[in-house]
Amino acid sequence: MKDIKRLVRANIAALTPYSTARDEYKGSLGILLDANENPYDAPYSDKGSQAGGAYVINRYPSTSLKEAVRGKVAALKGVAPQRLFLGNGSDEAIDLCYRVFCEPGRDNAVMIAPSYGMYSVCADINNVGCRMVLLEPETFALPVERLLAQVDANTKLMFICSPNNPTGNAFDVADIELLADAFDGILVVDEAYVDFSSKPGVLPLIEKYDNVIVLQTLSKAWGLAGLRIGLAMSNPYIISLFRQVKYPYNIGTDTLALALDRLKADITPQVEEIISERDRLAELLPAYKCVRKVYPSDANFLLVKVDDPRGLYNALIEGGLIVRDRSSVALCEGCLRITIGTPSENEKLLKAIETYES
Ligand code: PMP
């Protein structure tokens, strides 16, 4: 068992967290004169019927609604609710990793590159050092030894994104486990795209290693990017620290109510369609003259190397299609990142590339 407590910032370990009115009185019956709310419900409650139930928005979000969503997500993920933190997107959880563990101006985080930009932006915001370790060129394999070589006494966090954005590949659980074992800081594995992956994820590692935090999100496979709900799963101690440091009421009532309703859906058919469209595009795209390489993907996007990324990017915009130009990112030279759309959107993409080439 690793000693996690020694990794926590001293001011956070000693924090007396803010206790909200809703923390202190968890019931809903009675006349609520405890939270300085407006007693008149705002005229938006009809939205509640869309979410499958009425809710009030003149009150701060109820603890029981948040706990209902937490319970539902925990059951879907097969983890105990005390192991789950719900954030305002997984971006909030990324920021909390820094705020809980990293002493500004002293500590550092090690991360793979290229990867999701918020790991380094949050490091900069928190005045935490950022040590980027390039993946292996072309294969985008995990450089386990080079990552560990960057660790020093002030390295508190290591970020691995699997499947990785923007390269699309998922890493082997065994390699990630090597890092969890060898690294004495907190290993954060961002699995935002795990539902599209053919490889197993690393969630079971949270039971085996106290220093592992797994991030997931409702923004991708669940189709709820507009709601802003992200998941951090770890040991109950780290989750309790996240809950103490987050803002009070970090997720709004409308978001919670809509999430509870949408979480009843079976996302499997939609996810399967996105995966089969991804595989179809991965097969068709190499036939185009301008396409040099389509990298294997375990996510809902493809990284595609082309002859003239800016030229194709502009041509696609002309055709009304917006993709992400990643050609200025190290190891992604010449590459566009293309999110998988609906079958008809994907057809339009192929047609637009055809027009560009003709
Ligand atoms: N992690 C990765 C790897 C992402 O690509 C993104 C968003 N594109 C996020 C996290 C942010 O997710 P959320 O919407 O949950 O904040």
C-alpha cells in the first residue's frame, strides 16, 4: 500500500471544508429558511418534465438528487459510490488533481505528449511544473522508462490518456500498471474515450493501487457534452479530498435531473454505430490520393496524415465540415483529427475530400 497522505498539500490535508446549508440539512420537507434562497420558484420548472420529473431551481441543488446521480453512475461503472467524484466535466477533476496534490512553484507533473491539452494548461494555471514525454514516433507507444526517468522528489502527478487524444490509440493495461507500481506519486489515467475502445480499460486498478485516479466523462459515448459531467474514480480518501476542495454545488439541478433521465438509456447501439463508422472510414480513407496514413483508433476520431493538412482543412471548411488541424503538434505533423459523425455526415466528409482532390 502506498502512502497517499504524504502526497497531499499540507493546506489541503488541514482544510476545514465549507459546509453548505444542504450539507447540514439534507431533508426536503419543511419551510427552507436556511440558505438565503429566493422562496419563489423561477418560471423554468417545465424543463423538469423533459427530464422526466419536476424540479425546482430557486433552491440550491439537493443532496439527494446529486447522490441519486452518483449512485446511478457508480452502479453503471461497477464501483462503490464512495469511490466516485462527479465534476463539472472531467476538466474540473483534472484541475482538482493539481489543487489537491501540487504545491505551486515547487511540484511538477509528468505527462505524455502529444495528449489532451488541459493537463499542461491546468499545470500552468496552478504554477506547477510540466514535464512532457514524447510518445514513440509513429507507433505512439507508451514510453514507460522515459516517463519514469522524468520523475523526481517533487513529481506529484503523472497523466496518461488512454485511448489517447489526439493519437487515438489505447495503451496496454500491463504497461499502465507498471507505472502505477513504479511511480510513488498519483497516476491519473484519463479514459474519456474508453467506451469506444476494443482494449480493456484500467478501472479495476483503483482497487489494487491507492495512487491511481481514473477519469471518465459523460461527454463522449453518453452524448452529454453540453451537461458537463465528468467522473473521477479512485480510493475513498482521494474522493473525499476532491469533494472537500470542489466548489459548493458544483453541478446544477437541471444538469443532474437531465443526467439522471439520460442515464436510463442504452447507449450500446449508438456506440456500436460510431465504432463501425470509424472502422469504415479507416478502411476507405487510405484510398484517397491526399491521405498518407490513417492511424489505428480506439476512440471516436481518426488521426489522418495528409499531404497538405492546411489545404485540406480549408477545403473541408469551404464544404461546411470542420475538423481539427493538429499538424503543428509534435509527432502529428501533417495530421488532421477527424471526429466520427453520423453515417450521412461521414459520407459528406468523403464527398468533400473527393471534390478537393478533383
Ligand atoms: N479528457 C480528454 C482526453 C478529452 O479529450 C476531453 C475533451 N475533449 C476531456 C477530458 C474533457 O472532458 P469533459 O467534457 O468531461 O470536461
